[in-house]
Amino acid sequence: MKSEIPGTNISIPEVLNVSTHGFWLMVADREHFLAFADFPWFRAATLQQLFNVELHHGDHLY
């Protein structure tokens, strides 16, 4: 088994749960709740779009 290069972030963001009020996102071992009231552009997203989250440059989610 070969390890990643030291310092490389292998933690990927993950959507944990979706409700009618928002969704929970795990990033770098921290859980965040994104309420649709605060982020209304996510309300119309499909589940496929919500679950397609990527971490770019260490702290930018796409």
C-alpha cells in the first residue's frame, strides 16, 4: 500500500443529510448546516446536484 504525499488533503466533503429546511455538509471533520433560508439557491437543486460537491484549493467548495 502506498501512502499519499505528506500534507495532501485526502478528506473529501460529504453531504450527510438533506431535509426540507436545509442540508448537513461534512468538511475537514467539521459538520455544517446550510439552511435554505440562508442559502436559497440550493432549495431548487436536485439531490444529484447537492451531492456533487468538491473541495478546491483547500478551502473553496464547488
